[in-house]
Amino acid sequence: MTDQIEEPKKFEPKKPVALAAPKDDPISADYLAKCDGTNEGYPTYVAIKGKVFDVSGNSAYGPKGQYHVFTGKDSSRALAQSSLKLEDCRAEWEDLDDNQKKVLNDWFTFFSKRYPIVGVVSTESASL
């Protein structure tokens, strides 16, 4: 019996996308929450594994879009589980099984080829 080696997925967009270099600016959870596509003057962000992607140009993440549930928060767990449930949209993913972690990594690759990384979710609480 021969083991099949799965070809890695490339996730290349149909049209090439020129992306700025990834940034590692800290983005607070409070600010990220305002970046859900419903607050005028704020971009639309989705965080995956702590990295924040700017998805402002894609209406699927807008207020009436099918993926709006992922915006304004780290939705790693929901992406790993292929879930559109709001309660699954949270940052905790380390306890998931290997297959779900692979799905999450695939989503991270997919996003990283299409959307700029504008920062990282800050783990520090906001100062008073």
C-alpha cells in the first residue's frame, strides 16, 4: 500500500494582489471590535491566530455580507471549524484537533495571499 502525499494548496487569488509588507502594530481588542464594518470611519478587520487582516475592500465581510460574523474579532476557532456561528468566533484554537488546525492554517494562508496584515491583536489591557 502506497501512502498518497497530498499536494499543498496554493490558495493563489484569481487576480494577483499586491500587498504591503505585513505590520506588527498592536491593535487592541476594543479597537478591533469597532472594525466590524458597521462603524463609519473604521476599516473592516478579521483576525486569525492573532494577526489582523484588513478586508475592507470585500463586501462579503460588510454588514450584509455572508462572512460579516468574522469581523471585528479573532475568529480563528470558527474558521477552523468551518462555522458561521457567532459563538464560535473566538480566538481560542489551540485545543482543536490536528485536522481543524490544518483547516485554520489553510484559512490563514488564504487570507495572507489576499489581504494585508495590518497588525497583531494586543494582549495587553488598555491603560486607563
